[in-house]
Amino acid sequence: MLKILIVLAVIVAVCFASLAFWRWNDTRIERAVWDKLAAADKTTPERFDRAMVEDLPEAARRYFDYTITPGTPLSSIVMLEMEGKLGLGDKGNPGYRDFRASQILAPPRGFVWRLDAGAIGGSDGLESSRSWTRFWFMGLVPVVRVSDDSDHLRSAFGRLVAEAAFWAPASLLPSDHVRWEEAGPKTARAIVSNGSFEQAVEIGIAADGRPTAVTIQRWSSANPEETYRFQPFGGSLSDFRDFGGYRIPTRVEGGNHFGTDAYFPFFKARIRSARFVNLEAE
């Protein structure tokens, strides 16, 4: 009996050690990707000038006039601290849980979102041709784990583009990765590409240029059939504040099927801090 107990104790210890190493490796990867996204060319950045957007559709010009102060050093990298409620259920039974998170957003290259929701923690991420969702219970038991999946990668790129319109307006300035199309007086429409991916994003624009909502057609399996397909995703924006010359929303509610009867705002966040990596100041 003693030998059996010893063997069982050894097995349990090995299992815990394996899970702890697995969790440590996840954290190591998150930090490496975060650091890679934060690194950039150390040359002096350009400063925003309205001439940069003078050829864009009128709604897009108003978007940039509102979100970036002339003379602001351009940065497409922002680090965010946020808190709010995360819906772990569905529209009928949202199951909201308080959360805190930190995020680096570096469109079009990628993002890392680190979640702390009490017993649930982990991260979402995208960098180059890889993406992941890895959540743990009590830091030891994996509860959601997706990576090295082409559907997930495409979906993650959609999220990246939507959040760029929320919090990283300089990343949407005209470039090899971004082009703008006419979409009417109240909508600004950009097409963002990176590698083999291309994603359109539509931004609702108020009379003063304030972005009120963001919508994309996201590649997603968040539907009753659990089948990947393009479907509406987006959010509403409010409570704008200035962070180093960037005026961005500090309250965002968003989710799948945005703008339809099936809309479920599983993400309700308040930005506590935002720091743009303006390289001139580093």
C-alpha cells in the first residue's frame, strides 16, 4: 500500500510540474511576442499633418482630424490597461465576469491581450503567421487552448483591424497596408492588408468626426452551427480622452453579430491608461 501511495504521489507531482511548465512556457511566449511587437525602428517619427489625409474621403478626413492632433508624433503601437466585464455565456445567459487586462496593439503586425478574470487567466495573441487563445483555470488547468489554426488566425486578424480603429488611429493612415474607400458622409471605410489577409473596417462618424461605432465582417464560428463564416462583429465607442495627442474611446462595448438582433456585447471595457510608443521620446 505504501508503495502505491508513493507512486500516486509521484504521478501527481509530475502532472502538476508538467502543467506548471506548460503555463510558464505560455507566459514566456506571450512576453517574447509582446517585446517583439513593442520594438520598432528608432528613427524620429513623422508628425501628423492634415495634408497626409487631404486626398481621403471626407468622412475619413474627419476621423483623423478628431483622433489625432496635428503635430503629434505618429505611432501605431499602443499599450493599454483596461478593466470591465467579460461575458462567458450567451445572449440569454451572459455570465458576465469582472476582468482586468493589459494589451499591446501594433497593427498590422499583431497584438497580445493578457487577461486576469479571477480564477480564469491567460491570453489572446497574433503575430505574423501565428495566433493563439490560451486560458487557464487557477493558473494550472487549461480550459481553452487554440493555436496553429488557420481559421483562428484569420479571425484574430479581423479583431486586430477592428481594434486598430478603436485605439490606434495612426495605424490606419494611408500606406502600403491601408487604403480608403468612399462609403458616404457618416461612414469611413478602410481596407487593411498584411500578408495574405485583407480586412475591411467601417467606422461610424459623427458630425464632429468622432467615431461612434466600428463594424467588420469577421471570420468567426460564434454562431449556433459553430461553423466559421463571415458575420458582423464590432462595438460602440464613448467617453473619449486625449493620450499624448491621440483622442481615443475609454469605453467600448462590443461583440459578435453587432448591429443585428443576435448581438451579444460580451466585451465591456473601460480603458484605465494608454501609452503610445512615440519613438522620438524613447
